[in-house]
Amino acid sequence: MTATAAPTVLTARALLLDMDGTLVNSDAVVERIWRRWADRHGLDADEVMKVAHGRQGHATMAALLPDRPVELNLADNERMLAEETADVDGVVAIPGAPEFLASLAGLPHALVTSADVPLSAARMAAAGLELPAVRVTAESVGASKPDPEGFLKGAAELGVAPADCVVFEDSGAGIAAGKAAGMRVVGIGPRAGLHGPDVAVNDLTQVKVEAQEDGTLRIHVR
């Protein structure tokens, strides 16, 4: 599954990686937590799931219940993060993720996730994946995806210009954030192709990264 007229090779100096849906399949947990939340608030769970992926929880709540006080959203979000951190049943690696991360050893890359530190650590561990050394989590930013702040911060921490970064994302909010940051985006999984990434693949088995002598990275997609 490749986006129409998309390039098959991208060149970059750093890679910025989302977690949920990109490296880790946590859909089972996300569905359980957010469908319960939808029921508590009398909302259509299917409509909630269309918004929930990729955003921080309080941002999802604000989008769905715009008149609700921010303090309630933040408190609800904190409780739900604790629930998600404790529930790793069904959390597995996206196909190809272990090999993909191993291929990035020593190369400039960062995790940029809407999860907080405990949740990102729990899910990566449950999936058997190593955490990248550079991480931008919910605590690191003031605005949730689709705001580009997280990706811009990841680029800055790696010392790479935004235009020289390639983002790996699965959600509409994440793809929009990458594009707003002025970066190219590789879409991962069935949701991604609906949101206009530069190229889309089914999973990470279709991606290969090669380091060049000049310090650039060549990302091959198929």
C-alpha cells in the first residue's frame, strides 16, 4: 500500500518516531479505555475512537466535550493514563519494529509520543522494544498533536533542521503535526493512508534505513 505518486526513497538527517500505532500496536488497550470513557459520558464510542488516536487524552476530551472545564479534562486524563499504564494486555510490537529500531542504533532518531514517560516505558517494554535515547513525551510539550511542537522539539534535541527530518506516524493528528512542522511523513498502518502522508506502508517490514558516508539517511519504502 503506497501513496499515489509517492517517492520510494526519502533522504533525511534524522528520524522522528511516533509510538502507538507506529512502533507498538496498543489498539486493544486504547479501545478498552476510551470506549469506557465514551460510555460514561454518553458519547458514541465509534465517533470517540475517530478522534482519540494520536492525541493526548485531555486534547481528545476537549475536542469531544468543548464546554467541559479544562481542570476536569486534566484530572480525567491523569486517571486514564494510570489505567493505560497498568493495562498492557494485547500490547505487541508492530511487525518489523524490532528490526527497524535495531537498524537505527547509532543513527539520529527520537521517539515523539503523546504518551507520558510511565506509559511510553510500559508499552515499549510490553512490546519488547528498546526506548530510543532521545524521547519527547507528553511532559515535554505544552500542546498535543496535531500541534507540531513535539516534532520540532525532537528535531531541536537532535540538532537537525525540521526540513531534514522524516516522521513516522499512524494517526491523522500525528501526520498533521509532522506536516505542520515542515517535515516529510511516512504513514504506518491502515489509518495512515487516509491522512495524506508522503508515502504509506502497511508496517515497518516495508521500510529499510541506510546510513550514507555524508551522514544522511536513505529511507527505502516498498
